[in-house]
Amino acid sequence: MRNVYVLSADTTKYGKSPLSARELALQASKKAILDAEISPADIQASFIANAFSLAEKQGHLGPIIMSGLGIPDVPASTIESACASGASAIREAWINIGAGIYDCMLVVGVEKVSQLDTITATTYFSFGSDFVFEGACGASFPGLYGAIARSHITKYGTTEEQLASVAVKNHANAMSNPNAHFHKRISIEDVMKSPVIASPLKLYDACPFSDGAAAAILCSEDFLKKTGRKSSEKVLIRGSGRAGGTGALFQREDLTTLNAAVMAGREAFKMAGLSQKDIDFAEVHDCFTVAELVAEEDLGFARRGQAAKLTQEGYTKIGGELPVNPSGGLKAKGHPVGATGVGQVVEVFEQLHGKAGERQVEDARIALTHNVGATGGSCGVHIFELT
Ligand SMILES: CC(C)(COP(=O)(O)OP(=O)(O)OC[C@H]1O[C@@H](n2cnc3c(N)ncnc32)[C@H](O)[C@@H]1OP(=O)(O)O)[C@@H](O)C(=O)NCCC(=O)NCCS
């Protein structure tokens, strides 16, 4: 495999948007192309990370986005792995460039769902679960993650206040992220008093339904040289891990771990030749507060059952031993499903270049992203280094 670099990464604002998926994707893509100082004609192929474009009665986003960029001849395919569509698209582009098929690719993740009411959006999202055994039986994602939270509480004695501390931290981090869905500081008390959505999870334990897009230009070392840039100025994808898991929770023996995340994490660390201690910060998939704790344990950042205590003690805040979700995470930055995994790369890119403003993680050189599809049917983990 050849080295693969992130040449640029940029995003739209997340939240409720009047724009369509096509418009959001074009906005993010044009920003990434401008940041990379390349021409659209340099893009040889593209992957579009998207899960629910049919909610806008539009499939096959690739040609629409490429036409909008003035490059209709460029092959573009949608990668759909529910909420892990972004990491899956990054992984596929990494394979294509690493294998020498292409030198320059656009990965753009996008989602537009705010036109749907809550029940319709919840139903669409549950198409990403094992719909026959879960969604169709009334088990929505809040319900499924509620079961995961209940298991974590039962097995490890995790408290609802400890879950709330994840939301408080991530809302605080999002305050200085101009592209975040929420700019609202909250307290443990606010979380505890918010309405229960799927016991033990409450409103503030959940990520919102967000619209948004994020894009990244990935390239080979040869392409970097052509642009006149030194590889030493760029972000290397040092490790890539991707694994699957059972679609439904009833097929699992233990709900407090996602096997796909454990396996993808191991693959990424092994490929990078690094250990958990080498990571300066992580962007993990906190679709519900409990998911951040499970991620930290699955990735080996915390011993089983210990992540809640570490969060409460400030270990994962900006300035702590391992900042987690300095962007605000899915919880507060937002979760435009297809965009999420690519948006994590945007945060990594900004942080590694020291451009994250007030939420900057000091001396960040190596970062990890962790993006989960549904309740762990898919997971992608990537490790990035400013070389
Ligand atoms: C929690 C949830 C049910 C709330 O939806 P809702 O009841 O329709 O909420 P509304 O859109 O009516 O918003 C009501 C208020 O709560 C706020 N809000 C909505 N979701 C929120 C969230 N997740 N966190 C914090 N605030 C939230 C809104 O901003 C709004 O505030 P305002 O009255 O000050 O404007 C919905 O956000 C949800 O299902 N989230 C999970 C999405 C999901 O499953 N994603 C996939 C993960 S695998």
C-alpha cells in the first residue's frame, strides 16, 4: 500500500438547514477543493457517504454532485453503512489510492433529514438497524441504546449522572465550534431533568437529527509532490480499521461492547504501529452518551467499566489526559448521519494544523476517529498523523 494523505477537509455548519443534500454536499466539496488549492478536474473519483437521501426522493447522489462540480465524467458511488457511512467511504478511498488506482479522490458525506417529523425520521433511521427484528417491533435507536445503557449500568454500576457528564463535556466543547448544531452549555442537573426518551436515556443523552455535509480530499504522495507541497506538511492516514458486527442486539452475548469497534480499533492500531498512549485526542461516535463510554472501553483507552469514572474526573475533557470529542461530538456538534465520519476527519485536520481556536488540543500530532454504524453492525477506525 502507498501512503495516503488528507490534503484538505472542510464542512458546512451542522443543524437544521433549508438546503438540500445536493446543495450541502456541493458547499462542503467546494470548500475542500478550494482549501486543497486544486482544480475539480484533478479529482479522479469520488465516494459519497449517505444513508437517507431517499427521504428527499433522491437516490444516486454521485452524478448530481459531480455535475454540480463541473466534472460529470468522474465516477462517483454512494457508500452506505448507516451512521458509519463516512468512515466506510474514507476507508474505500484509502484502499483505492493506497492500491495505486487513483491519486486524488473526493470523499463527501451528507445528510438532510430536518424536513421529516420526529416519528418519520426515527422510522427512517431504524432502517439502519435489523428492521425486521428491531425497527418493525418498535425498537428505535434511542430504545436500542437505552438497552446498551441499562446493561452498562447493571454490569458496571455506571450511574445516570456519569452518563450525563459525557453530555455536559461535549456541549461545553461545542460552544467554541462555529459549525456545531448546538451552542448551549448544559449542567448535570439539566440532563437529569430533561425528558426521558428511552430509559435510562434522556433528551440530553441523545444526539439530535442534523443536516450537514463534510468533505475531504485524499491523495497519494505523488499527487502531493505535483501540488508542490511537502508530505511533511500533510496529514497521513497512518492506520485504517474496518469491521462488521451482528445487525441486531439479540444476536449478541454482551451489550456493553461493540465487537466491530474492538476489531476495527485493533486493526488500525496494528497498522499504525502505535498504542493508545500515542493518541493525542479522539473523535468517537457518541450518538448517545453511553456510546462514548463503550467506545473508550472498546478502543482500549479505558479498562472495562472505568470510562464513566474517567469522564467524571475530567480525563477526557480538553486539557485532560485524552481529550475525547473536542468538536462537541455527535451529541452537540450534531449527527448528519452520512457526514459524521467525514466530519470527524475535518476536526482532526483542523486540530492537527493548530486551527481549532478555543477548543485546540495542545501539541496534537496524532489523532483517532471512531465511527459506528447503527448499534455496531459496522465500525471504521482511523489514525491520523501530522508527519
Ligand atoms: C431525542 C429526540 C427524540 C428529540 O427529538 P424531538 O422530540 O423531535 O425534539 P424537537 O426537534 O421537537 O426539539 C425539542 C427541543 O429539544 C431540542 N433537542 C432536540 N433533540 C435534542 C438533543 N438530542 N439534544 C439536545 N437538545 C435537543 C431542540 O433543539 C428543541 O429545543 P428548543 O425547544 O429550545 O428549540 C431526537 O433528537 C432523537 O431521536 N435523537 C436521536 C437520533 C438518532 O437516533 N440518531 C441515530 C443514532 S444511532
